[in-house]
Amino acid sequence: MVLQELIRPNIWNLTPYSCARQEYSDGDATVFLDANESPYHSPLNRYPDPLQRELKREISRLKGVAEDCVFLGNGSDEAIDLVLRIFCEPRQDNVVAISPSYGMYEVAANINNVEYRPVLLSESFSLSANKLLAATDRHTKLAFLCSPNNPTGNSLSHEEVEKVLRRFNGIVVVDEAYGDFSCEKPFREELQEHDNLIVLNTLSKAWASAAIRLGMAFASPQIISFMNRVKYPYNISLPTQREALEVLKHRTEVEQWVRLILRERERVTAAFARLPLCQKVFPTDANFFLARVDGAESIYRYLISRGIVVRDRSRVRLCQECLRITIGTPEENDALLKALNDYPR
Ligand code: PMP
């Protein structure tokens, strides 16, 4: 892969903004009169580290990825938007993605005026690399693959994803937002083998920190350097950097939560499958499951009347009459099952 052929020329030639905290970052200075900050209200008066080095050190250790292969964003949504802006020339380039999948790939492509080519998964939601590759042409810069996939819940076949990585002459974004709930080998362990791979992770799911907005992208140092040039200078706030450092100390607790969620997932999916209104529970590798039911929309509205909100996905392709249901606490899951057992037929 020749990166220069994939990156938009204006981005390749960009002189990035150089902020005060970047020009002077280490050293022994104690008087900071360089960034037009207020001298009062410490520590919130100061701009945060634009490259989040302390946090990246911890994430690098935790994920087993070198620091210069890590980008941190305002949620993984920021990384999705950035890769479109870095690689895709509006009105000229296009991207492919599995369908159905996470809605932001398409929205971010539309915002950037980049053609979005959805490639339908099979009825059992599996990926065919050949079918995906057949939808690409010389203007296809990115392929979005999500595993475990949202909203279907299943992991994609590792071999098929690898086939896309080997054969596609563009960047493959593997979104593993739900990877912490899966036993599959994470793709970030394959960064050395594939220079066209970008892996997305987040603190919003298993790490139970959606409110702080911290997403991660792992890729070659060269790709990461372009993401750093294009991002807003101070894209991760100080409170977020601090909270993220704090939550990373609670790895054992997070692993306990994940185990509990997985145990509950087994219990809830088994009980759901026995409900008369259930047609099918699809296999899941995430902290949610997709189920085909008799009358998704009325069940959705009925659950709301009982104070329970799930996601009606019945208008999504291949998901007719399907609800997507997140695994909650045992009490919340009991409330769901009780309400569904009371559902008037
Ligand atoms: N990827 C997938 C597959 C998701 O489902 C979501 C959120 N629902 C995201 C990314 C965005 O996560 P973040 O909170 O990190 O922006």
C-alpha cells in the first residue's frame, strides 16, 4: 500500500496548526504566559496535553500497542469522521461498509459528501469478502467493518476480514467497539501484519464510561500522525483525560462487570427465546442481542408504556421485525422479561 496514493493531497501537504502546548511541552518552566490562558482557576485554566501522552502510555500498556500507534478521539465517532476527511475526496471517492451496521459510518460519509456503498451481509449476517471487494473501485478509499457488529451482535469471520485486509487496496477500518465482550482475537494484534488496518476501540461500552467521550484508534504510526494533524488541537478535555486514567485503574472491576453482563446475556437470551412473541434470537458476541419478534413496533411501544426503552430496528435492512436489546443489571433484565411475559396477545 502506498499511503500517499490514498491520502487527499491537501491533507498530505497540510501544515498543521501548532498550538502553544505543543511548542513548549516538557522542561522546567513554571511561568506560562504563552497561551493566553487565565492565571486563575487552576487546573482548569490550562489547555490540556494536545497529544494526551500520559493517557496514551496507560492505553498502550493495557492494549499492547505502541504509543505512536494510538490516536485518542472524542468518542470513536471522531475517528470515523477523521478518516473520511483524511482519505476521501468529496464527490470523487467512495467508501464501502457492511450493511446493516453502525449508522454513523453512513452519516459521516454523507456529511463529508462521500459516496457510501452499503454491502448487504447474508441472512445470517455473515461477511463475504468477495462481495465486499466487488463493490469497490479505484475510488474506494475505506472499508468499514464492525465486529462484533451493531445491530446484529455477531462477530465477523476473522478469515473474511483478513481477506479484505489482504486484497483491498485501501484502508480497512475494523470497529471493535464491542470487542471487550467477545472471545475473538482482537485485530489490534495484527497491526504489524497490515499497514492498511485501523482498529477502533472505545471506553463507552465495557468500560462503562460513555459520558466522558473517549474513543481510540490503533494504526501504523504514519496513519496516526495524519489523524493527529487533522484533529482539533485540544480534542480531549482535561476532565476526560483524568477520568479515563481513573477508570483504567479499575480493570478488575470492569472485567467483573463484563463477566456479569455475559452471564446475564445467557440468561436473558434463553428466557427471551422461550417467549411466545419471540421468533428468533440471533447469536451475539456483544452486550446486546437482536431478536425477531411478532410485531416489533407494537412491542416497542408497549415496553415504553412500561417504562422500558429498547431499540426498534425493524426498518433496518435484514432486520425486519427486529428489536435490539441491551443487557442491563439483573433487576433491569427481570423488569424486561416480566413486562414481556405480561404482553397481551
Ligand atoms: N462503533 C459502534 C459499533 C458503536 O455501536 C458505537 C456507539 N453506539 C460507536 C462506535 C461510537 O462509540 P463512541 O461512544 O466511542 O463514540
